[in-house]
Amino acid sequence: MSQYKFHNEYTLAEVADELGKKALKLGLISSFVVRYFSDSRQYYIPNETDSEPLTPEQAYMQLKAMVEKAGQ
């Protein structure tokens, strides 16, 4: 059985959404915005240096690292 909770771009984006909600709940980020398009999503996670939108892959990696670090 796979350790990943996603199998394609859509399910990866769904997992990134869940991680964003979890990071908000844990107080790790002050806001989390997802822009939905017909074929993709853009993520905005506030930080002091970058305001560029993230791809689902980038958002997943950043949010996963934050949530895992907070859990340690």
C-alpha cells in the first residue's frame, strides 16, 4: 500500500488543501488562499519574502514540511 494520500494532480491538490487547513488550525500560517481554475489551482501562503502563487506540488511540500516540523 502506498504511503502517499494522492495518486494524480487532483488528489495532490486535495491533500495540499487539507494540509493548508491543518496549518491554519495549528497557527503555523496566518492565512491560506487557493485560487481555483478549471484545470488547476494556485496557492498563496503568506511569508515575508515571496508572494508568488505556488503550484499544488510546491504548496504540498511547503505545508507538509511545516506541519511535520510542528509535530516534532
